[in-house]
Amino acid sequence: MELTPIDNSPARPAPHPICLLIPSADEYELQDLTDDIRAHGLIDSIVLFEGMILDGRNRAAACERAGVAPRYVQFGGGREDALILVISHNLKRRHLTKQAIADAVVAAEDFNLNYTLAESESHGAQSVIKITEPKTASSRKLAQAAGGVVSHAMIAATRKVKEKGEPELQEAVKRGLIGVQDAAKAADLPPDKQKAIAVSPKPRKAAAEAAEAAKNPASRAGGAEPRSEGDGHAALRKAWDGAKALRGLWETADDRTKEWFVGAVLFESEEAREPGRA
């Protein structure tokens, strides 16, 4: 890692977009860091890359609060190296949740390293302009940088929720109301069902029941005709039982969720019971 001390400190450099892939410290973390820097000084220098803060935007903010002059070093590696540095340093230094780490790894995998820098007309600072041909960092190198803190299964589930999940479902994961792997199963469901799961009192249970109900062809419009009368009765009974289980959540749900239960569960279940329905 090439880090060169900078003699002439720049005036309040902006954070680099790579730096922004890692969540900022909350108020309590920032205050603890401020108190530590005020008492012991800045231990780890702030790392600059392409004229912006690559690593240490929280330390820079804490230095300003504490009235301590920051020290800067220049990172001499390439863009992919810079991305790897940010992932590895922050996972070691910050007390991030496993989900926050998985989010950061997925964001790093998607980050476009083919960007150009331009001067901002309003502030004279550098800004980043993405260009059309994406070049992302090696997933293998990022996984190594993450140090095995999160599993490949968790990273895959995080990506699926990011790409297929409704905003309400993504927010439920962010707030810890539902695990990302349960949310990934729910991400295969229609948008209205995802939203209902996200706002239900027990999202994990609702996701499991909805996913199980969705596996039954007889509970979906357009499903195949049963091969025999006995098979048809059993399939309809299973679908109805699944609908009743979901209906139990109706008692404690808000108005929007109740509307979904009536429209998406009760109506579909009754429709499946009508003779001649596919």
C-alpha cells in the first residue's frame, strides 16, 4: 500500500465516491471519535486519492469538531486498489453489522471504475462523472478484502433484494425487521405481496407463508388443471389452508395491509375454489 505524507494540507477535501460506499458514522460513533482525537490526537492519517478523501471522512469530521489539525497521506495505487483499501480498512476498523458489510461489498462490486473527474462550476471542487462502459473490481479480491466476515449466500441474497426487492422490503431489511435471506425469498413474489410482507407485524413469518403458498400452482392464476379430482381437492385444500394462515395476520394489520389481504389473499383463494378455474 503506497501512502505518501502530504506537507501542504488541502482545505477540507470532499469525500471520494469510493469512500461513500461505506456508511458514515452515526452521531454516537462520531462523538466517541471526537473525544478520542481530542484526548490522544489523530492516530491514523486521512487518506487522499484523486484530490478527495478516500479513507477517513469520519476522522476529518471529528478533527474539525475537536479543533485538531488533520494529517493527510496520498494513496498511490490504482482505482481498484483504492476500492479494496476502503473495504478492507473499514471492516477492520468499524463495528459494522454483517448486513452493512454485505451491502458495502455488493455496492463495491457494482461500482463503475471508469469515471472521469471534472471541476465543479459552483465550488471548484472535483466531482465524479460516470461513463457508459462499466469496469468493476474483481469480486474475488473484494471477497478477500471482506475477510470472510459475511458468507457468499448472504452477499447473493443482498444482491437479489437490491435488484428485485420493492423499496419497502429493502427498508425492512435495513431496519432489521426481516433477515436478508428471508427477504430474498420474498423478492420473487409480486410487488403488492412484497409490500404487505414488509409492513406486516411479523415479516419473516409472512414471507415464509407467502413463499410456501406461491409454490402451489393451484393458488396462482393461470396454474395447470389438476390431473385428477382427488389431486384437485388436495391442491385446493392446501391453497386454502395457506390463505387462512396469512389471513390470521389481518387482525393486527393496518388498513393498507388489510386491503392487500382482501384483494390478494381472500380474492385469489375464492377465485381458485370456483369450478372451471385454471
